[in-house]
Amino acid sequence: MSDNEPAIAEQPIVENPAVETSESSTAALEAALQKERKSRLAAERKLKAIDPHLQHLDVDQLRSITESQQRLERMEAEWEQRIQQEVEAAKAEALQQVKVKDQKLAEVLAEKSELFRQQALANAFQAAGGRSGGADDGTTYFAALMGAVGPRFKVDDSGELIVINVNGDAMLTDTGDKLSATAYLEQLKSHPVYGHFFAPTSSGHGGGMRGMGNLTSGSLQSMSAMDKISFGLGS
């Protein structure tokens, strides 16, 4: 440069902020698009890996299939739950029917047991010399006596008619055996009241005559105070 030429001032280089911002936004958008593409490709590879037959489908189609499969699974789960509920309801109804049948069976068995008890008592009463017949109104000696002492008899688990005391325990003989219904009724012949339900005997103890009859010490020990009073033995 010669001395005669005018000096030219150097101008500083100023960057354009608008251009810089535009480039930054474009880069961010490009990065987001790249991320989305990677996500879509990853999803596509993952879905296609499930079934090779889906290779020709795009991501949207695969997503639709996946959503349909999910809906089908939910429907199947709801169906299984409904079936389970119906099964439980059917079980409950069946159990209720079994309970009703068991109750009816118990009632039938109780009725048959009572019929057996009454027949066994009638046989024991006859064997003990109980009087037949009765009053004009249909009341029999047997029915009248059983109305008083009937609760003293029950059928045990083995199907045997036994005599019990007021506590529900079996009355025993001297040998420890259960007192039979016939033996108990035989003892009532000596009772001042109950003796009239039996035909008179040649021993002189029938027809209401007070006496010990064939009472044993074992049966006396099994008697309650009320039993002893009914036999006129005191308390």
C-alpha cells in the first residue's frame, strides 16, 4: 500500500443470530426425527421378531394387530372370570341342595328311629306283661304309660333300645350291663301307680302293690332321685 492511498478500516465479522437460531432449531428437529425413526424401527423389529409372517406389515398395522390381541386377551380374561363365577355359584347351589337333602334324610332317619323305638317299646311292654286294650276313647295302657316314662328310653348308636336316667346316661345292672327296656318295665310292676298298667302276677307284686320287684343294686345306683321316688324308694 502506497502512502497516497487512503486507509481502509477493517470491519469486524458479525455473525447473524437469526441464522444461528434457525440452524439450532433444525438440528434439534433433525435429532428428534432421528430418535423417532430409531424408535419406530426398534418397535418394528421387536414386533416382527414375534412372528416371521408379519415381515411385510408396517408399524401401524403391527400396532393394530397388537391392540387387537390385547383386546382379545382382556375378553378371554373376562370370560374366564365369568366362567369361574358361574362355577362357584353352581358349587354353592349344589352344596345347598346337599344340605337340604341331608336335612331331609336326617328327618327321615329320625322318623324311622322313632318308629323303631315305639315298636321296640311295645314289644318290651308286652314281654313285661303290660295290659292290652284301653279306654273307650282309644287311649291304651301302653300309650298312657309311655306318656309318663317314654322319655326314659332311647335308641343308642348301635341301634339298641336302652334305658337312661334324667342325666341321659344309660342305667346299668349289677354286672355293668345296660338295663334293658323289658327289665325296666318289669320293675314298674311294683310301682303303686304304674303297676296298674300291667296284668296282675301270682307273686303278689303286680297290680300296683309296692315292692322291690327285680330291682338290683346296680340299677338303684343308676337311678336319679326322681326315679327312686317314682318307685316309692325315697330319695
